[in-house]
Amino acid sequence: MSLSYKPRRSVLAVPGSSRKMIEKAKGLPADEIFLDLEDAVSPLAKEGARTNIVEALAEDGWGEQLKVVRVNDWTTDATYLDVTSVVGGAGAHLDAILLPKVPDASHVKALDLLLTQVEKAHGLEVGRIGIEPQIENAIGLTNINEIATASPRVQTLVFGPADFMASINMRTLVVGEQPDGYDRGDAYHHILMTILMAARAHGLQAIDGPYLQIRDVDAFRRSAQRTAALGFDGKWVLHPSQIDAANEVFSPRQDDYDKAEMILDAYEWHTSDAGGARGAAMLGDEMIDEASRKMALVISAKGRAAGMTRTTVFDPPQ
């Protein structure tokens, strides 16, 4: 994992039709904010939402958040206008486009081509705006490796649980919870691991979808902990009350971050001439080697990106 890794621990969904909610979102500590033109916006409000988003992206007051817009999917008649309006009007302030309901690579390729044309037409850097494909049905999961590699713009793979649950006839109306009757294990495990494996195989981030019961922060935390334990990078949040929990759950624990930094320092010293140029060495009671360094790099990069400060220092043996 690169040390330039940008965290997406908390991905806040904000309706593009609400200037009030967009304005509030600017000051919130979410790692990513996506302004929605799809499910959170009624058909009659989409044109006004495009205008809201263009104006808001160009305004001051944003923090360090990644700024993303979710457009409508390619089966609608709104995708072209979403992309040309938003990227043409505020592309310089936009980090990525979130593309929903992606069934195969052709949808990502079509967006890539359109983005390139709009970037050229408006003098924007070609290729800078990323793509976040959202996996929301069975066919999308089946084609996930092709989707992940459809464009160099792809940055993340995002799980869309509600539509996915409907697409496979899962017997529940509570997004993020286990279906009634599934009393052992995790009904979403195969889906989540398939998304995660594709993301890791192709150097992408994996983002879990929302937990809809926004007033139950403890339940949100439990849901987030399950996917964080697998290795996901973050999760959607639908309300500001979920942001701190997401940022905490998807950040390394302080002890783990300290240990990762110690492993990196110790390995660097032991493999140097001064440390004896050894490929394996002891750190306390634990042997560390190149594999240890690779694992530590992941934790270290996430901790540094989250602004964590180490509380331990490596002292070379005398």
C-alpha cells in the first residue's frame, strides 16, 4: 500500500437536492463525501440537484475530504447529463464519479470515454477524475474482476447492499442485518469477500455500503467491525452521528499502529550494514522478516493517512 494512500474510512452520502445538507457536510470529518444524483434525489429534482452540486463544489468551505458525485446508472436517461453537467461545471474540484448498478465492464468503459471527452472539452487534466463502481446485483459480482480492470480510473469497489439483496431475493427488509432464519455465520460473507479479493488483486480500495438504521450507532459499529475485520477500507455513513464510529473502526488500533512502525524501523535497521544485514531478526519475542514488513506497511500507511501519532520509539540494540 502506498504511503500516498487516501483513506475512505467514512463515506458520507449527501442528497444533491439539499443545499442545506451539502453546506453542513463541508465541515464534517468524513474522509469522503459523495453528493448524490441517484436514489436520494427524486426524478423531478435531478436537474436542480446538478446545479446545486456544481455550485457547491466550486465554493469555499470544504475540508480535506475526497469529493465525489454519484451519477445515475447507464440504464437511465440521466447519466450523460449528470456527467457533462457536473464535470463540465466543476470537474476541477471533483475527485471521482461514483457509478451505481454496474453489471459489467462496458459501463465503466463508457464512463471513462465520456469523462475523457468532457475533460478535453473543458481543459481539465485527462484521467485525473477517478471512477468508483458500485456492485449492486448478482451479475455485477460475477463480473467483478472485469469491472475492476475496466479502466485505470477505477479507485474503489463499492458494495451496494439494498439493491443487491433485492437482486438475489434475500428475505429481509433490514439493510445490513442478517436475514431472518440465517442463524449462523454471515449471509453477506461471500459477497464481501468476493469484492475484497477483487479489490486487493487489482490494487483498489474496498468500501462497504450503508447501515440504514441511523439512530442505532452501536449496531452501525458492529456492522462496520465485521467488514473492517475482513480488511475493508471503509463504509458508507448516512448521518453525521455515524462518522466518528466509522473513522475509529476503520483506523488501526493505537497498539497495532505503534507495533507496525516499530517493525518497519527494526527491519530497516537489522537489514542494514549497521544491523548486521540480516533478513530475519527479533523484535522483542517475535521474529520479523520481509513478510512482517509488508504487513506492517499496510497498518502504517492507514495510520499515517488517518493522522495517527506513534507512542513508541525503536532503539537499536547496543
